[in-house]
Amino acid sequence: MATDYDAPRKNDDDTESIEALKERVPDKLSGAVDGDDADNLGGFELGGADLADLELDVVVLPPQADEFTCVECFIVKHRSLLAKESKLGPICRECAA
């Protein structure tokens, strides 16, 4: 059976007004946001230690002989996850699916 997606979707069951729907929903679920909290983004702090002065030493290795960089997701992966070679380059199994 073909469906006409351009046809109006109003059914006989859609007779309830928006005002009646608003009356059924409690005010605390209405989605209203307190304006004072929304404008005060500077007062938001995450818990935990202050890591601003901490320097991290990270060793970055180039891709190894048994690895490739997927041209779809740009993640370096092991050759066992190679799905195919396209004209643009290697594609991993996750991106090929």
C-alpha cells in the first residue's frame, strides 16, 4: 500500500487543543529556565583539583609499519582492521560498514 506523505496528517483523534495539553503538564516540567542562572556562566566550577598549572609530557609515536590511518575517521588503526583500499586511501572496517 502506497503512502501519500504530502497528505495532511490531521486525524479525528487530534481534536484536543494546545491549551488542554498545557493544563495537563505541571509547571516544573514546562522547560522554563531561571534567567539568573543562565546568564551567570562564570559561577560554574567543576569539582576536583585545579590542573591549570600542570604540564603533561606525552610521547607521540608515528604510525608503525603494521598500522594505517583511515581516510574516513582519521584514526590510526592496526592493519587487521583494514577493510579496503579506496582511491583516496585505506578505510577501516567501522567506516566501511
